[in-house]
Amino acid sequence: MKRGDFINHNKAQQKDFTFFIPVLRRHLFIVMSNVILIYFLIKFLILDYRKLVQHMLILQEN
């Protein structure tokens, strides 16, 4: 492998990387928004479930 080949190889890699960054950023944004949505859903579901269970227990006591 000659020095010129190595430099060309690095340039090609750099080009791929600069092309890859926006795709990665978009992908990360989608993943993060999904994670946040799922987190909130689970949080609300668990809280609602607890309230529901407490409500059922209160109803059973009466």
C-alpha cells in the first residue's frame, strides 16, 4: 500500500463519515423521541395502574 493510496483511502472514509453524520443525527433524534414517549407512557400507565388498584381496594372495603 503506497502513501498516496492511504491518503485517498482516508479521504474516502472521511466523505462517508460526513455523509453519515446527518443520517445518524436524524436516527438519534427519532430514537430519543421514541424513548421519551415510551418513558412517559410507562410512567403514566404505572401511575394509573396504582391509582386503579387503590381505587379497587377502596371499593372492595366499602
